[in-house]
Amino acid sequence: MQDIINGRCGWCGTDELYVKYHDEEWGKTVTDDKTLFEFLVLESAQAGLSWITIL
């Protein structure tokens, strides 16, 4: 289990972009087809890259 710091997952750290992603997108249920497709494309593009590069 990851450490929880200030109500956030440990992977989030203190990077402003990661914090924004964690707080506004991570773990939220998505049912919109356009958004699901966007996530699929981003996940595919991310292969082998750091998420900070993708975000």
C-alpha cells in the first residue's frame, strides 16, 4: 500500500503537475466515450515514457 501524504497518494509527490493531475483526474469515474478514448491514446503514447513527459 502506498503512503498517503496530505490525503494524496505517495506517487504524487510535490510536483505541481502531478498534484493537479492527482486532485483533478486520478481515480475519477469516466463514462464519456471521448474522454475514455483520450485516456486510451495517452496511455498508448506513454509506453516507456515518464508521465511527466505526457502530462
